[in-house]
Amino acid sequence: MNTHIALLRAVNVGGTGKLPMAELRAMAAALGFDHPRTYIASGNLVFESPLPADAARKRLEAALAAYAGRPVGVVMRSRADLRDLLEDNPFPDAAPNRVLVSLLNEALPSDWQAGVRHQQGEQLHARARELFVHYGEGMGQSRLRIPAAEAGTARNLNTLRALLTL
């Protein structure tokens, strides 16, 4: 059995993208995924399945599209992937709620920095399929835009650590 960590894009508890986490768990169970569990109401799902990550992602995306009436992106990681990512944190002394990691299914393009706009005090660090952003002064006033990361979804270090414990 593989443990999969699915991170949904554009999901929240109200407005567009509304998906109650109880519905997400029920959907995962109906797809045959074992022990589905969620963490906070922003589209974080952990489950077991004999399917490889890409097949599980496609199955989940199809069910989400049927539910929402539009495509809902899903980024997948394994427990080992998440553990490696957290161990490779380039900002170990930063407050974990001020480090956001954008996770993508595909590799960042080699020219990902070319489109970055409005960077002020934020520090960036790229890995193959992730981009760490340290918002030293907090995210509230930041206008940072990273077009290459928009195909993915972002979580702070606290959320990623919690998902690893699930």
C-alpha cells in the first residue's frame, strides 16, 4: 500500500471552490482509497492505495471535476517526498508559518525566475518540483507574484509537518 498526500488547488470552506472535508473523505472512500483523512479545511487529504501516485491523482481529479463541475487540480506527494522536502528546508530558523512551499506535479521551468514580480524582502529557494518562499515580514502586505508556481498549490511548513504525522 502506498500512502499518498493529495493537496487540492483552490479549495476552501466557502465561496467558489467550496468542498467540505467530510465530502472529500467520503469521495476518497468511494474511490476505493483506504483510511482517508483530512487536515484543516483547505483541501489536504491523506490516504492509502495500491495505485501509483499519478493514477490515484487522475482518479481523484475526475471525481472532483464531477463534484465541482470544473477541473480541480491535485498535487501529489508521498510521505518520503514530504519528509525530504521538510528536511531540505532552506529556512530552518524562520517561523514555520512564514515559509510557504509551492508544490507542483511537474518540474519548475528552468527560467522560473524570469516571471517573478513585486519581490521585496521575500527570499526564494527552488527545488525540482517545489518553491520555498520565506515571507520574513509576513504575507499580509506582500505583492509577490511567481507565475511558474501558479500551476501548483502552496502550504506553510506547519501544515506540511501536520500532514506528515497523519
